[in-house]
Amino acid sequence: MKLGPAFGRDALRRVLARSVRRKNYLAFRETSGRENLRIACMRNSFLSAARSRRDVLRVGTISAIGLALSGRIFPESDSAVAETSASGSPQSRGPLRSAGVLAFGPDNVLFVGDITGSAVHAFALREEDLSPQTDVELGNFHNFEGRDLVRGLDQKLAALFGTTYDKIVVNDLVVHQPSQQIFISVERGRGTDAVPAIVKVNHGNLEVLELDRIPHSQVAIPNEPDEKAMLEFEPQRTYAITDVKYYKGEIFVTGVSNQRFASTLHRIPYPFNAQMATCSVEIWHPVHGEFETRAPIIRQLIREVHGEPYLFAVYGCTPLVRFPLNSLKDGAHIRGDTIGELGYGSNPLDILTFSDPFDHKEYLLVTIDVRSASRIAIADLESAKPEPTGGPIDFGPGGLGRTQRDLPIRAEHTAILNPKWAVVIWRHPKTSYRLDISTLMIPYFFERRDGMSEMNWPDGPDPFDYREHRNG
């Protein structure tokens, strides 16, 4: 049979069309394969970074969110010292060599622990350094619904410091109570090349404090471990300054030293002068079945109970220990009373107190890295009997650990914002790829939006009158 010209042209068009479609398909498959590989690699990278890097001292956290945005302040080199840019971007480093634990004292003084510089710094913040935040909407208190004050914190810090998320470490969080302004200590980079900064939150925006322009004093912390001195898994110096607290004209600085009894506590008058009282501290740790003189206090809090001041301390593996403040004298070796074992295999993140707005009682709160936070009544702290010493290993819980109440706090940093609200830095519950600054209502520290229950249905039960207060 003879084929006509029209048939030949149609057949040729069909062949060419099939060829083009196949080429397009192969190109799409190759491109899709590369894209899927890229996404898989990014996901694996994100997941490997998702585990919190906040250790028990520096409370550092590395978020698993994507690459930084634009808007760089600093040059690319991690070893570069922060300088004021031509456009007036604020200095960061100032007198700091590292930025660790934070605490506020009177007259707007911000204390900063500086392990690399072997010092504690005091910055006397001026009126222009503070921005009142009392008008910021914090959430729906009745409905247990907080608010995200900063979403994607590590993304925004990375953009601010001209780097990527994996170069950002958030070390601590503190609130200036009169203004309700949040301050965080941040480092860009790692180790001796890290660039430290203090960043404040101003109505959802991040602003770097210009430390060189703020009135400043500092005190040297003696006998830090040598840079090459190691623990089994990390340098000893990591724990040289674990916490700083202010109480009635003094700062209390905990950590480890290079002395025989490494666990050390310094009492330092403020304003700083040549005086300093240093003592070594010891505890009985039931979970380990031994007296311990090297492991340091990780978090501390000074509180008067029935008119007498005590230092309450929590250690790694979470024993809760009580020290009468008048026993902490220069040159003394003090053994504290272990009054609670809060749970083995975990590390404390923060210790604070709050007043329950419903029962009007005061409580101690210890947040912990791998499980729920512990709530203990303040009234029980002084009367608690010390755990017996010299016995066999006891995994507990013991003492006040038996009566502690668990609270569902999974934050990496926690502070009290005002009598009704706490503020936390935490990973978004539905994905580990986002680090937020958010509020939680006191005393339940519970975010209702993150959970699933029968009450979430529009026509479901409403035993707590959530709908009535939907806009409250």
C-alpha cells in the first residue's frame, strides 16, 4: 500500500512528539532525582542538628532550621571581631570574649558570665538601652494559649550576624522585670573564634546591644582550669562559670576550678572591689552512692525561708541541695544537704520560683533537659530532711523528689516574665526545624494549641469555657 504525503507528515510529527516527551521526561526525572537528593541531604542535615546542643553549662542551642537570610552585619570569617558598620550597625563583642549565663541585679545592671575571658561583667544599662515591652500581647491566659514573640529565632539571629544557623549558639535567657524586656546571650561561631553578643527583643525585633557604649565593670574569676585540661568527654573549662546570681549586694558565681576540690563557689561584692570569698562545696549524691567534690553546681537560686537565706543548688543527674548562706565563707569547705533526687540521667536547665495565681502559694521550678520539669513547694524546702549519707546506690527519686509535681515544660531556656506569664525558648512542637521565643501561662506552663483533645472540635465539650473566652 502506498502512503500519502499527509500520512507521512502525521507519522513524523507523532514520532517527533514522542521523542520530545521522552527527552522532557528524562530531564524531569534527572532534575527531580537531584532535587530529591538535595532535599534528603538537607533533611538529614536538619535532623542531625535537631538534637539540642544545649549543654548543662552554656545552655547553648543550635537550631535545625535552614540557611540564614540576608542582611549581614559581620564579615564571613568566624574569627572576625564585630565592628560598627558604616551604616551604624551596633558593635557586639565590646569587652566580652564569650557570652554565657545572664542575671540582672539592681539599677538595671546586667551580669554576664565570660568563660573565655575568665570574668563576670556588669553592664549598667541606661534608659536608652531598655525598651518597655509591657504593651506586648502575651496570649489568652484563661485558655492556656500563649503567643510566639519571635518565630524562627535562629534564622533571624543568623541573618543578623551574617552567617548560617549552625554557627549560632543561644546560651542563656533573662528578663528585665520592670520593662519585661527579654535579653539573650548569643555567640556566632565556636571556641576561641566565637563572636559574643547580647541581643534584646523589642516588639518582636532583635536588636544587638552596643556593649562598648554601656558603663561597664568586671571581676576576674580565679583558678579556671587550664585550656588543655579535659574531662572524659569535653574540656573542664566548659564548666568554669556555670551560673551567676545576685543577692543583696553580692554575686554568687558557681563552677569548677583547678584546685583539689574543683567544685567552687565565689561570693563577690557588687560594685566590684578587691574582695572575694571563695569556698569549695561537697555533696552526697545518692544516685552515685558517693560524696562528690568535683562536679559543680549547675544552677543555683538564693531564697529566704522563714527569714533565713539559703542557696538552693541543682547538679547534673539532678540532686537538689541546700546550703545555709552564712556557711559560705572564704576558705571554707562546705558540705550541703541533699534534700531531693529529682531523677537520674538528666541535667538541669533552669531553676526559678513563681507564685501560683490560683492557690497563691510559692513554688520552686527546675526545668530539665530530657523529661518534665519539677515543681516543689517553697514551704517544703527548709523543713526537708537531708538524705542519709553513706548508703548504697539509690536511683530514687528521693526526698523532695518523691513529692515533686511534673510540669510539661520542654523548653531549652525558661524565665518568668510577669506574675501570669513565663517566656521560653523552645523548638516548635510540630517540627524540630524552628526555634521560637514564646509565652506559657503560669502555673500550668501548658500550651493548649499544641495538643489534641475532644475539646478541639467546634461542637465538642467545653468544660473549661474556652469558647466563652475565645477573644479574651
